[in-house]
Amino acid sequence: MRSNKTKNLTLFAFFLAVELLLLFTPLGFLRIGPLSATLMHIPVIIAALTMGWKYGAALGLVFGLCSVWNATFAPGITSFCFSPFITIGNVSGNFTSLIIALVPRVLIGLISAWIYTLCKNKQINDNISVSLSALAGSFTNTLLVLGMIYLFFGTHYAAALNISFDALLGVLMGVVFSNGIAEAIIGCIVTLMVCKALKPLRGETKM
């Protein structure tokens, strides 16, 4: 048990370093107009599948804090959705900004690990299990973040994009089918490759 814990802590430290590296490079939050595409969900999913939901959730929290940091110190026109410390125009972030930034990212780790465990219990092929878990984790992030933005900041977000509120839902669905699907596919491919490389370790740890 001590050996497994040491391996997990070492691996977690590695994934933490990857998250911080992504934060301070364009790959972490790739600005596309007013929106940002991200690769930071991938280490969270991999941590959840290789070490279990606790580590996945912890790294998801790091992802969320990185999102708050990025929105605060490199703000865009919609950064009020992710940071309570920023004001864009006449709109300020608030406590719900933290909910948007943190909760979906923690749930990436929880849901990815849960889907993986469910698939393994049903004796589904490992590659399929990993792929389904990665897709679930990616879409958890995309759907919850966009859904909470619509719920908590819909009017202000639409104004920041210079569109009507009635058109916002269609725009957000467009993001799901563009950025969201691209992030999910990339996340699935990378997760599958890394998990294969870490398969000996995964065989020694419990989900």
C-alpha cells in the first residue's frame, strides 16, 4: 500500500506540473474570439483513470483554480464568468463565477472515474472503457460550464458577445458542436495513449 501511495503521489505531482505548464502556455487556454479552448481537462481525466476519483477530483480542483487565475490575470471579455475578482465593463464576477470555474472541473475527475469503474465492472474492453470515460469527462466540462454560464450570466454573456439573449442558446450549442467535440476527441486520443503507457501502474492501483 505504501508503494502504491508513493507511486500515486509521484504521478499526481507530475500531472500537477503538466497543469501548471499548460496554464502558463497558450495550450492551456487557447483564446478563440471571446471563448477559450482548453487541454487542461486531459490530465484530470488521466489522473482519475490511473489513480482513482480522489486524485481526479483534486486535479480537477487545480484545473478550476487555474481557470480562475487565467480569468483574473489574463482577462477576456467574458472573464467575469470565471473570476469573482474581475470586472468587464459594468459586469463583475461573483460567487457563482467560482462555481462555474471549480465545480465542473472537479466533476470531470468524479464522472470519468465513475464511468471507467462502471465499464470495468461490466467487463467492457479496456480501450473502450478508457475512451468512453474520456469522452464523458470532456463533455462534463463543456456542458456544465456552458450551462452554468447560461444560467448565471446569460444576459451579460450575450451582451459581451454582442448578441441577443434569445440567440445565446444557439451560440452555446454551436460551441458544444465545435470546440466541445474537438476537445473531446483530442482528450480521448491522448488519454487512450497515456493510459496504455501507464497500464502496468493502473493494474496495481484501485479505481
